[in-house]
Amino acid sequence: MNNENISERLNKSKVSTWVADNIVSLIFVAFTLFGFLVSDGVTMNFFLTELSSRFFRNAFLVLALVIPVVAGLGLNFGIVVGAMAGQIAIAIVLYFGWGGLNGLLLTMLIALPIATLFGYLTGMLYNKTRGQEMIASLMVGYFANGIYQFLFLFVVGVIIKVPKTHPMIKPDGVGVRMTVDMGAYDKGGLKYTLDKIWEIPFMWAILAIFAAILLLQLWKIIRNKKNPALYRYNKTMTVINIILCLAMIAISVQAITTNSSLMMVRKVPVVTGLFIVALCIFNELILKTKLGQDFRSVGQSQHIAEVSGINVDKTRIIATIMSTVFAAWGQIMYLQNMGTLNTYGAHTQIGMFSVAALLVGGASTQKAGVKHAIMGTILFNSMFIMSPEIGLSLFGNALLGEYFRTFMVYGVIGLALGLHVWRTNKKGKVTLN
Amino acid sequence: MSDNLLSLKHVSKEYSGNKVLKDINIELKKGEIHALIGENGAGKSTLMNILFGMSVIHTTGGYEGTIEIEGKETHIKSPHDAMDYGIGMVHQEFMLIPGFSIMENVKLNREITKPNLVSPIFGKRLETLNIEQMNEDTRKALDLLDMDIEEYVQVAGLPVGHMQFIEIAREIDKTGIKILVFDEPTAVLAESEAANLLKAMKKLAQKGIGILFISHRLDEIIDVADVVTVLRDGEHVATKKVKDTNKYEIAQLMVGRSITIDREEGTNRNIVDETILDIENLFVAMPGERVKGVDIKVKKGEIVGIGGLAGQGKLGIANGIMGIFPAKGEVKFKGKKSALNDPKSAIKSGLAFVSEDRKGVGLLLDESIESNIAFSAMQIYNEFLVNAGPVKLKDSKKIREHANKMIKELDIRCTSSMQRVGSLSGGNQQKVCVARALTLAPELLLVSEPTRGIDIGAKKLVLDLLKQLNNEGMTIIMTSSELAELRSICDRILIICEGKVEGVLPPDAPDAEFGLMMSGSGNGNMEGREA
């Protein structure tokens, strides 16, 4: 039995499909670089400030999408439902005026059971719409939006009696206002409650992050040395990663010591960052458990998993609940950064944008990881920042860039789905060989 | 008797009044390889479904008779029960997850875990996987099978032979495995891989595992099995010690039918010595029915039969000629080379095809009889159409006239030509398919499985119709899994085995020769033929 042949063949196919696998990411990298080339108004400072604030706002939501993909549910547009759960919790907390850090933690606590219930119901729906989960998740978002509006526009005021004079309530006493100010963190509100706990300069954060990644890579190598069969790693990727880490550490040390203009980039919220890191670690660790292995089995083949005795339906529901709860918390983190609750609009776009971000990171409907979520959030938001600049410098109109932005978001989703179908068809095509 | 690992006693099963298994008795001893042989539909899979407690058995009223494992009567109610009793199955279609490593597949849903910080609170499902231990176990199972492949290699991209071994590794890794069922394990393997597998089976048997080996390759059975049981049409024909029997006898037992073949020659047949269809080195990529290089010459006015077991490629030939699945090779029709992979030109050249997939490819089930009959002719020859300026319209009157004529000629039982085809019985649906093919006025008709899923009376009508068409001068190539019907109307019968023509037989050749050819031993020596 010839093993060499097999590994050779596997390697060959890896190289040739790399470009096809990463085409979406490559388009976005090229687009961002193109933006820097044509627009002279964008400074590195402005770009990084924008990027870091957007990243810390969105990353948690994008990470919430990873588990459903692993469990074979595809791209869970249904995180919109989770976001609604988060907003309901925020509305409750704001109504009673429980602000500050305790208020925020309470919000998360209240969101937990609501999102669990929503996730359970969504998961049941996905089990009934097997094979069509993605379109079902899209629809469940729209459907839930109707119930959400009914709740906020009618139930609040007509069924649940509220005082007309409350600042959240519309002047006629029925329904919640379109926009609700969440109040400053130090004045009993929720704005920046998480972000402002501890902030450090941007370059220090870069230094810390890449030092951590470097240590992780070294740990992988040491572990491999101890037990090569059990812990394997990709040598070239590790070397590239280490070089990249060293370069970034050098840049940040240089910036810190010379106090260069990069130190002027807006400070970074550490606690929010830690929440994101925690979810990254959770997503990785869960895969090392029995439950995670079940997610993967179910995701790879429901039939074989079923035959092997795994409770497929239950496993899928657990995956959906996890995603929904994380989305609820992600939305809370997003809104505490925004500072105002756009009652009827804040949740509507997050499904599309988060999914697009994940796809840009190189994920597909069947494969997604923490790496894809993080890379995707960075690349997708880079595009968001650059597109008005490109519109301005090429056509003299920032609005054109705005249109382009919309085009890119939906285009990416369409392209990724199209590529996926194309590739599956190619794989399944009957040939004479 | 006490060393019987498994005994099936008087097992019968019926599906809605239709007896598919009648009084089967099988005994499997420790360390024995017991072969089970029979044609498609002989009841092998039903028997296995009973043994594994598949839900399809229990939802259709259970079975009769008893199953004893190690002398104790047992009731196997679910596949999980079967697993608990130590019965394992090596599936024909692989139950492997391609994206997983070998170890992950072997340990699928039997993962070994160890507790971690959170598992005491959230339960066993959140325990960490013990990869080291799982690798070790997998290694042991692989070593037992002499597999020197690493346990962490991904399954996707491995040769099929390896996959089969991984399935076996999974079964023997299960603790307390006593009985292993191999369901046609060598069907997908190359020769050397098959030899490896048989070696592994012998090795497992030596370790005291009882093996039930389902196969239709006679050579293999003679090679490895100790005992062979032959099933035919749900009946237990015979159980023999392999050393007391031979290929020839087994083949005869497998095919032999009590029903006599009534065969009458047509009166004014007229077979010309002119080759109308000349197939050379045809390859067809039909999933599950691959054709791997066949040569066939068909004379004008003949009825040629194509037979063989399911999955050997007999269905692929007609589908390849008609361009339904990708094909390569040389096909000459009436001396002219015909284009492959192009259904339109195949029909235009004078071929017509009645597909085995009546409901999928053959008919538009929600359309009326008349539009089904006229459909192909409208598409290919622009018949039944009237020009109305830039658009072409259906000529309903002409279609109806033609359909009514066909209904009368072929005796299609229906309320009117406007009846929905989906509401017709199987036999009448088949006649609609034939009617549509005839509307194309073909010179050569390819018919695949013309009697599949229709009752005995209708079968005779369809076969008579084919005979009558042939008398009128049409050349026919009929593909069928039912040997008896091929033998009743064909002039000669080609047996396809493993994608190639195994041999050609006259319809009145003895049963055993058909049996041997279908099992791929047609060219083997016929020792014991006189026995």
C-alpha cells in the first residue's frame, strides 16, 4: 500500500486549488491596495483608527457564525434573531435605567435565556427545512423582524402599560422611539461601558497580539517535536507566520520607541478585545470536545452521523442556540460602542454584513474557522473604509463609493455561493476517468 | 450445536402480502466464513435488514422465525441492538466521512473522552477528546489488518481498497465484535485489493469471528468460504460445504428456475446479414453502471439481449449510445459514425430509446398521454407543429389523431388520450414510452428494463409487443436484469460483467453457463461440469 503516492497527490491538489479557495479574499486585498494607490487623502492613521474601531465592534458577531458552518447548517443569516434578543435585553435595561458595567452584564444575562429560546425555535425550523437552512435563516430573520416590530411598536404601550413621559417611549405613549440614546457610561448609561474599562495605545495592542501569536507558533513547534504523530502543523505556513509576527513586532517596537505618528491611532478597548479572544478560544476548544466532534460529524454527513447513532437534530439545535446567544452578546457589544439604539434598524443588516465578512475571510458554506472570521472582519471593513475614498478620487463623488460598497457586500455573498455550487458540481460531475 | 454463533431458524418475511423470504435457515459457527449468494432480488438485503433490526422491517410487520445468537433467542429491534449483540457490518457503499481522518472515522461516535474543567458542570458531551488513546486504538486495528497507513491521514483521496479496510478497522475496533457481515465487499475493488481483503477475512476468521460473506463472485466464494448458502427468489435453495461442491453447481443453483421459458419463433422473421450497429471499445461513465470497453455488433432484424447483474454496466451501454451519460469509443450506425454525447443526433440518425428510468428520464408524469407520445418527435423532427408566423404552435388535432392510433395499436388502457400519464399503471406507462419511441419511426430500438415494476400479465404484453415490432422489421436491443425474459424473446444474449462483455450465449444455453458468466467466471475452466 503506497502512502507516498497518496500524499503526493494530496499536495498537488492543494497548490492548484489555493487560488480558487482564496479568490474572494484576494479580490478584497487587491481592492484595498488599489484604494491606497488612487486616493491620496487617506492616511495610515485614519485608516487604522477606522479599522480598529470597526473591528472591535463587529468581530464578535462574525465569530458567532463559525459554529453553524462547522455543524453543516451553512451561513446562519438567522443571527439577526439573536441580535433582536440582544436589543430586547438592552431595551429592558435602558427602560429601568440600570446603567454602568453592572447594567451591561445584566443585559447579557437577560439576553441569554431570550436568545436560547429564539435559537431553539430557529434550530427546530432548520431541522424541518433540511438542505435549505440558509434560505430559511434569511426568511426567519425577516419574519422575526415582523414580530419584533409588533412587540416594540404595539405591545409596548398597548398591552404593557408604560408612562408617556418616559424618554424611550414615543410621545403618544405607544411604542418605542426610533432611536434611543443609551447614555454615557459614567452617567448611568450603557455607551462605551465595555470599551472604556481599559484602553491601551494601538501599537501596544499590536505588539501584544503578535507576541501572543508568535508564542503560539513556537508552542506548536515544541509540541510537535515532543510527539510528531499527534501534533502536526504546516511547516511553510508556520514559518511565514513567524516572519510576519517578527515584522509586526519590529514595526510596533519602532513606533513605540520613536513615538511615531502611528502612536496617534485611536486607543484600543482591551476588555472588548478580551471578549473576542475568549470567543475565538471557545470556538477552538469546543471542537476538541465530544460535542465539537459531533458538530463536525453532522456537518460532514448527516446520514453517516445518524447511522452512527449521533442525535443529529439535537446537535444541530445546540449549534444554532450557541450561534444565536453569541449573536445576542455580539449585538450588545456592537451597540454599547455605537451609543445609540436604532430600535428598528440596528439588527436588520448584521446578518448580511457578518456573513459577507466571514466569506471574505476565505470561509465557505461548509468550511469556516476563527481565522476566517478574524481575517474577514479586517478585510471586509477595509473595503468599507476605502470604497468612499475610491469613489471620491476616481469619480469625484463619495456617494458612488457608497453604491459600490453595497454592490461588494451582496456581490461577495453571491460570488461565494456561486463558487461553492460550481465547485460541488465540478466534483460531482461524471467523467470517463 | 453449541458452537453456533448465529442461527437463523425458519425466518420468513412478507411485504404487504408478498413473500420475499421463505423459511430461511442459516447457521454460522465461530471462525467460519459463510458465503451467501443469490441474484438481485433473491432476498439477501432483506435478510441482512432483519439481522440488523432495520426499521423498515419493523414498520412493515416484522418477520417470522427466530434468531439465536450463541444459542440464545434474541430480538434485534434496532441497529443499535445489533451492535450490542456484537454484529458488525462492512457496507457496500462506504459509511465513511471523507473529510475526516482515518482515526476519526474509526472512532465515529465512539470517541474516547477525558474530563476537563467544565465537563463536570455541563455533562459528558463537553469532555475533551482523548486523541492519543484513539490514535492508539486505531493503530491496533489497522495493524491487525496489516495496514501500514498512518491513522491521521484524511480519508478523502484514498483508494477505495483502503476505504474498505477502514470500514473493517472500525468494526473490529468495536469491543466484543462476534459476527461481521461483508456486503459485496469486493464489488468495487481491483483484483489485488480484493485479494488483500480476502486474506484479511481469513485472518479475522482465525481469530474466532464468524463472517457472513455476501458476494456473487463464485471464484472468491470457492476461495475463502467454508460454507455457501444459495438464495433464489426469497427461497433457501441449498446450503453446502464449499469443499463438497463446485462453481458449476453453485451457478446452476443460483440461476435455475422452475418456470419454463416459453419461446416461439416469429413466423416471418427476416434477419439480414448486414451489421446495422457496430460498437467498438465503448466506455460510458454512468454512475453505478460503468461500461469499460465493449464491442458489440448487431445485425439488422435481430433482437439482441443484454444481461448481467446490477451494477455491472449493462444499463450503461444503451445510455451511452443515446448520449445520456458521457461516453467515448466508436459507434457506427448503418455504416455511419454516430456522434456520442449528443442525444439529439442519436435520435435523428434513427435510434430510439426506452429508458429504464421510466419516471425520471422516460416520461413527463404530469403531462397527458398525447403530449408524452408526441414530445420527442416535436423536439427532434418538428413534427406535429404548425407555423404561425414567427412562432410554432402545437398541432393538437394531428397529435390527438396520432395518439389515438397508438393507443389503439398498443392497447394502452386509458380513459382518453388526455389522461395524465402519472395516473396510468406501470405497464401502460411503459407502453406510452414505447409509443413515443415508435413515433420517431426508429430503425433500431433500444429498450432497457421494459418490464421493471409491472405485473406479470403486463410483462407478457410488453414482450409480445417487442416481438411484433421485430416481426415488422425493427432491430431491437433489449437490456434486462430478468434473464428469463431475455431468454424468451432474444436471438442471442450478451452477458455483461464488470463493464465488459463476458460472453455471448444462445437463449437455450444451460442455466449454469448463464450463472457462471454473470459471476465473472465464464472463461474459467468448467471442471466438474459432468458432476
